[in-house]
Amino acid sequence: MKTKKITFIDLVSKYKPFVEQFHKDLDRVLASGTFILGQEVLRFEESIKHSTKTAGAIGVGNGTDALILCLKAMNIGPRDEVITTSMSYLATASSIALVGATAVCVDIDNSLNLDPDKIEAAITPQTRAILVVHLSGIPADVDQIMKIASRHGLPVIEDCAQAFGAEISGQAVGTFGRLGTISFHPLKNLGTLGDGGIILAQREEDIRWLEQARNHGHKNRDECDFWSINSRLDELHAAFLNTMLEYYPEEVKRRQRLADIYKLELKGVVKFPLVPPGAKPSFNWIMMLVDQREELVKFLAEQGTELKIHYPCLMPDLKSAVKNCRVHGSLKNSRNMVKKIISVPAAEHISESDVRYICEQIKNFYAKTPLILNNTH
Ligand SMILES: Cc1ncc(COP(=O)(O)O)c(C=O)c1O
């Protein structure tokens, strides 16, 4: 088979279809003379409210600030605990640590997300919230998590940094809990040309507080009700996001089609994270569980295909986690799965024939090493 080069990400290709419109966006913002909290941000917030059917959408500087502001909106701070997953990008845990609280990392289920069955045992008198992540855009079992949260009177924050556009039974992720956060980092499905984020909020008092909290705590130009950070979505990023948002639903469907091909082609060869019933993932990337991971990565790299691992280290195992982070339980599933996870290309530059080509390579690899595969699967 002839080899070809397939990178995991290609940001030049991602933005290529929008270049002409981006120049118009820049001209429009320049001509407006408003660069912070103007019409572009308002329009983007309105569109997000409409598409997610939520009461409030508050544009902020990035997905990490979004999480920090949500925790602060719930008045979470020192001596408080927040239950979260052990498998996520580190910002999930660091945002909890950065408000002075402790991230209590619990095990994952077969969707690679927070396992609802492990939550109750981790609740202590210090527990103040549950922070659930929809890893790679596959929704967590929020139905169960919301039931547990309401039984214990705990608010839920949904970290949808990787999951904008994912749904469960037609409802957007980020709208199940009290607050939801989204990142528009360039590597996210809907990524701007820099940093950006948004918070989805249901309650009027949260919306009002967050609108002030992203803007120093200002009530108006001259009055300030409380000290807060400066974390606003810029007009220029909002303008770019407004342009791309229109095409976003098609992009999610395209990724779902690629995931279907991977699943069909690799049935019985690798395993896939469980997608909860009724859930439609947005697939920020497509994850698999594989044996002989390092050898597979090397084999595919030799054929020109780049794979990634999201993430090679559990959050509580990071060096930084000595502060304000602890585990609950053995994390048996997490520790097993962190050795098997792999992410395969599915970004904008990847075609259906690329996916078939990658699947062929994976099948070739296991055809050469059948004994070990059969023993460990
Ligand atoms: C799960 C998760 N949470 C939070 C963040 C933080 O988002 P940002 O990079 O926009 O600060 C990320 C970004 O990678 C993420 O993947």
C-alpha cells in the first residue's frame, strides 16, 4: 500500500474556508471602533443561547477562566471540595485548585467520563459541587449524575470545553447542570484564532453575577460591586466565531460520520468508549482503547499517520496535583484505560478515505501481532 502523510491537526486547512470572511470581519470590527464587549459579542452570545436553548451565555477569555468563574459564582473556595473525574485536561482540576478548593478525582466509567456509581462514596461534608467533563465530546451520564447531585443538594458544573454541539436526547450538554463552560481554543471543534470561552447559565442571578465577574466586578463604568478578574471574549474573536458558527452543525455531523466509519471498519479490532443511550457526541477527536499502544503509535508514524493520546497522565498523577487535588478510591478503571487510550485523526482536513486508510493501517498492525491482541483483549 502506498503511504501518505496524515497529521492529527492542520489549523491552516481548518481556517482556509473562512479566510475571506475573516478579513471582512476584521474590517467590520476595525470600522466599529469597539473592541471589547460590543455588538459582535452580543450577537455571538445570542446565537449560543438560541442554539443551546439556555437562558444566559456569557463570553469570557477562555475555558479555564470560564470554570474558575463558575466555581466562584458558587462561592467555592478554601476548605471546599469539588468532585470531578480523574481523566481530563488539567484545567478541570487546576481551576478547582486555583479557587483554593480541593479537586477530588474519582474513577471513570466505560464512556471515559466520571462514573456516577463512584460519586456518592466520595461525598464528604466539605463537598460543594460536582464538576463533570464530557471528554472528547462524548457526553457523560448526566442523567444519573444530576439525580445524585439533587439527592445531595449539590450544584453541577459541566466542563464542555471539548463538547460544544454534543447532545443527549436533543438537549445540549452544558445545559443539564447549573452552569456549563465551553472553550474556543483553536484545537476545539469551534475554535477561534486565539483564546475564547463562554459560560452557559440557567439562573438569572448567575447570569447577572457572571456578567459583572468577567469584567472586574463592574456594575457600570464607575461602580464596582466586588473585586474580580478581567476575562472577556474579544470582539474580534466573537466576529470570527459568528462566521464559523453558521457552518458548525455540519462539522459536528461530519465528525459523527467519521466516527461511524472508524467503528464499522475496526469492529472487533479495537474498543471504543461507550456512548450513553440517546447521546450524540461532537467528537473533538475520536478515542479508542487499544492494546500494544506504543507499538501501534510507532507503526502508524512510520506509515505517516500521527496519533495522539488525550491524556497520557491522569490529572491527579501530575506533579502539580500535590496541591489541592486528591483521589478517591483506587481509580481502577482510569488506571487501566489511561494505558490503552489513543486518539485518531478526525479534524477538518481528514476525509472519509483518510479514515479508511488509517483503519487499514491499524488492521495491518494487528494482523501482524494477533497473538498478543487475542491474549489481552
Ligand atoms: C476539558 C477541558 N477543560 C478546560 C479546558 C480549558 O480551556 P482553555 O484552553 O480555553 O482555557 C480545556 C482546554 O483544553 C479542556 O480540554
